[in-house]
Amino acid sequence: MTCGAQDYPVVKYLRRPLYFEVELLYSRDPQAELFLDNCWATYSADRNSSPKWDVVVDSCENSADEYLTIFHPVSSNARVLFPSHLKRFEVKMFSFTSGWDALKGQIYFHCSVVIQTGHQTASVADGAFQGNRGLVAVLKGWTVVQ
């Protein structure tokens, strides 16, 4: 399923699951593999803004989060030719706070990934590929309004 701008924002309630998919696009290399490096949420579209909450840290769930990120297996099917080009994960909806008050508004999710092709490795941050041409990683999911 492909989502467009008209599909956002999506409203979710606290502690309800949010599902994400990060996909390596434009690669037919069966040896290419996508690894989630770090994924985090911010209160603005700026990936470097604060507040920030880590949901994936060094390819693992954030141990400081009582609601751990869940990684889902990816299998080959009619849409997924190379499962190694895709990562799926789930986080529980949360809210940023200021003191005792929940901040209302949109939450933005960002990921940095590592793409390994044979003996070459390259880093990607928010779809801005640095390295081999023709490979792009894209985070698919929901922008959330509380």
C-alpha cells in the first residue's frame, strides 16, 4: 500500500501500535541488505530538533523505553522480492511532555540506516543517500496527531 500526503496526519491513541516499514528502493541486488541504525521521533519535522525520543538505538530497541520497539520478520511475497531490502517495526504511541503537560501536535519519525552491498557499506539518513548511486532507503509510516 502506498500512502500519499492526503493520508496524513493519522490520529492514534496513546499506547496503540504504530507500524513502520523502511525499504531499500531501486536495487535489484539480492546481496544488498538494509540495516536500521537508529530511529527516533521528534516534535518537529527537523530531524535534529528537541525533544527527541529514540525508538531504535544501534539496531536494537531502546532499553530505556518500557514499551520496547518490536521488530517484525519480513518474508518474500509478490510485493517483497528481497526481504533483506526491508525492515518492519512497531512502536507504541506516546506523547512528548513539558512538565506535567502532554504536548499536542504532530510527532515525526526519522531513521538512519546502513546499506551493505557485497563489501561496500553506505549510510543513509532520511532518504538522503551518501554513497552508491541508485539506492534509496525510505521510511514509510504515519505522522501522528495526538
